[in-house]
Amino acid sequence: ETGVTQTPRHLVMGMTNKKSLKCEQHLGHNAMYWYKQSAKKPLELMFVYNFKEQTENNSVPSRFSPECPNSSHLFLHLHTLQPEDSALYLCASSQEPLAGGWVRNEQFFGPGTRLTVL
Amino acid sequence: DAKTTQPPSMDCAEGRAANLPCNHSTISGNEYVYWYRQIHSQGPQYIIHGLKNNETNEMASLIITEDRKSSTLILPHATLRDTAVYYCIVGSGGSNYKLTFGKGTLLTVNP
């Protein structure tokens, strides 16, 4: 596997279900991200993990729970979702600069998980 | 981060050059211009970035005006596979997660 992979690619769940989205990056990066893309809306940043530590949470409801066990894996645990949570969920990774360093803002995205909440 | 303005949609004939404009009049001195694109139902893909000078890579060219308030992404020979939403983003180089995606420009390449 190369790049950023996401599983499953498609998911249909009821509002009372609990499911998890998985993301894995094979690029040796140290930062990972979850984005949400609803129909006809820009990408919205949800969570950022830098060196396995959560560094940003953009006011995401608690029914979305991220987990980053190591720099290569990122999960998004879902429970009691609403129909308006149906969207494309994208994972990305990048190489954060070391202290005092600089890298270009290049994020590598996975193919996304198309989530439908019934 | 500075905000960007792009036209919502553009059309281009296959084989011709596609010129996608972006205004970023509030860009600050240490901010770069980045371009990404998103083909339907796929994740965004990095294309190119620049600070002051024009840049070229295997995918595209980036022309930045001298005052840095606007830029143009050029796809020299557009193909049908270049049909996508193109995002112009301004961000600093020291913090990867300060990328804010707007609505972008939907480029449709016609046969």
C-alpha cells in the first residue's frame, strides 16, 4: 500500500449504530487530519493530530471521537449520528516541521469514506 | 490566513490552456500561494505552490503578480481528466494544518 488509505470506502449506518472509520498513511508523516465534506460545501477541518497528540478540534460534536494510536494510524469513532452527518470524510497526512524548521503545506489525502446516516 | 476569491466555474476546450485566476489581496509577506485540485469523489491533490516567483512543475505553472495580490494557475494542455474543482489557498510554510479550503473553481474540460 502506498500513500493514504481509508476504510471502509462506503458506510451506511443507522442513528443508533456505532462504527469506526480507519485511516492509515504509509508516507512516514507525523501529522494526520480528519476533514468533513458535505454536499456543495467546502472541506471542513475536524481534527488534527501532530506526533500523536491532538492539537486541534474545530468544535466538533462529541458524537465524533478521534483516536490516534501512532503516527501512521488514525480512527474516527462514530456513535448516535444524525442524518445531517452524512458526508464524505477525508483523512490526510503531512510532515510537520521540527522546531524552527519549515516545510511546504502539502497534505496528502486519502480517497475518503462516503458515510450515509439513515 | 489571507482569504482567496475564485470564480465558481470555468470551461476549457480539451488541448487548450486552462488559466484559473485567484485573488488574494490581503496576503501577508510570509504567506505562500498553494493550489490543490479535487476530482469528483476523490481526496484533494496538491498541484503547486509559490511565494513570489513564477513556478512550474510537471502538472502546471503558477504565475504570481508582482504585488502578490493575485495569481493564475495554468494547465498548459488541458485534458478531460483535468476536470475538477481547483482550490487556491494561502498559508504560511511553518504550520501545515493552516490550510483553509474555500469553494474553489469547478473547471470543466470539454471535448
